[in-house]
Amino acid sequence: MSRDVMKYVRPNILAMTPYSTARDEYKGKAGIFLDANENPYENGVNRYPDPMQAALKEQLSAIKGVAVENIFVGNGSDEAIDLCYRIFCEPRISNAVAIAPSYGMYRVAAATNDVELREVQLNEDYSLPVERLLAATDGESRLMFLCSPNNPTGNIFPREEVLELSERFDGILVVDEAYIDFADQPSLLNDLAAHPNLIVLQTLSKAWGMAGLRLGLAFASAEVMELFARVKYPYNINVTGMAAATDILAKGVDEQVAEIVAQRQRVMAELSEAECVKRVFPSEANFVLARVSDARRLYNALIDEGVIVRDRSSVKGCDECLRITIGTPEENDKMLEIVKRFK
């Protein structure tokens, strides 16, 4: 599919000159750095980090099978979400479309950037309302957000439907794959070349266990990733974060992910047998959504015994639902024991 994605970019972003450090311009090997007003005495963190995260991107490229020029590393996925609005949406003019219920930061980032967000309710079975999403767009729609697997519903949307939206939507489709490592369906990363208006978000917070490091990933065409690099703050990832991420990425997390998926299946089966649980929804994430007889009372009962889950019962489409993250086997045992004796 041939499409000029630059037509969606704000003119001021296209015209801006990005901040450039002397080390961006200096392409040689390490030398004597007298350019950045740093403390010259080594303590491990006295130098500014690589603003382009070259070594980390090389490692991610090998793991994800995506070229370095197609990768952005951000301060959590939230930075990438915010950059989508800043790059493509004119405040008070452009609008974005998102599914609902879904991740709340799409709405927060829209409000922060003074952009209208049009939320389209998922179908009753949480399936993707393709035609209603397209009907919600107009000539000023620049972004469409899909979270797949979706938070809080846990389901993944069929690849064919997502790519149909990419082909039919005259704007940028952002697919948030924060939970893709727990899903049976593969990522859309291999579809980037054929869909230049597609941005795929992932994270190192979930399967990779780096929530405390706040490292989010975006993948897109090289020209879109250049826009992200142009607009981001120069040193958005710190030295210690990059070093810790490099170490964890080298070790891998396949066994942990397999254990979480196995525990998810066990938790879903045992929740389904509890008297107070009315329905457990299918999940391809590291959490399950359960509809219960009295969500608030069960939530408080869990809290009273030191188990914290997320009450989603006030969210439209999630009435009387709790979202329960999959923990260790022992943590899951405790949660299930409380739920099973709840009356």
C-alpha cells in the first residue's frame, strides 16, 4: 500500500530543527568530552546517556527482528502515546478515535494536548466495531488507537480486522501491543513495511519485568521514527535504565512468560468455579477480567486481606467486573482462596 504519511504531520513539526548534541554530530569513537558541561570525574553516571540509545536498539533489533531505524525507545509507552498527539494532531482542530473500554492514557494524553478523543464502544462481546470506528472519523481525524490484547478486557483483535482499519483509515493507526508476549496471535511488527500508516507500541514493563525502569517501545517506518526522534526530549532514557535493560534482555524471560500463561489458565478455570463469579472473559494478557456478583464488596474483601486488584465496575461495558493480574502461584492461591469463600 502506497501512502504518504507525511501529509498527516503537523506543519510546525515538519519545519522544526531538532535539538542536537555535540555527540550527535561527532560520529567518532570515545574521546575527551568537553562539550556538555558534565562533571569529568567518573562515577558511572557522570556522563549524559546516549540520546539515540544505539546499543539498546541494536539489542532490541535482534530480539524483535526489526531494523534499528524502525525503533523508538521512550520513557514508558506513555511517552510514545503523547508523541503521537504532538506530532500528528493540531490542538483544538484535529481529533483522534479510540476503542472503549481501553487504556486510560489515550484519553489523558488527548486532554493534555487539547485534542478531541472520540471513544467508540466495543461490541457487547468486546469484539472490534470496525464500521463504527470508521464512521466516527472525519477529515480532521489523525489518529486511531487500538489496544490489542486490550486492557481491561484481555482479548486480542483479529489481525485481518486491524489491518483492514489500517487500509481504510485516512490517518495513523496506533496499535498498542503491551500484552502481546502473552498472546497466541503474533505481533503486527511484520506488517509495518506494507502499512506505512501503522505504529506498533510495545513495552518492557509487562512480560520483560521492567515496570520500574519505564521503558516503552514504538515501531514504525523510518520516516515516522525520525519524527519521534526529532520531537522527543534529548535524554529521555537514563544511563542506569539502559544498563539494567541490556542485562535483562540478555537473560531472556521465556520461562517466566510461560509460567504466567499457565497460571492464567489455572486462575481462569478456578475463578469460573467460584460461586460469586458470574463470568470469566477470555484473556490473552497477563490478567483476567471477571464479572462477579458484587464487585465493590469483593474488592474490599480482597483489600482487607492484603490482596489488591483493580475494580473496573464503574467503566462502561465492565459492570461488576474486577481485573485481576496474574501473580506468582502463591499469590494466586491467596486470591483464589478469598474469592472462593466470598458470599
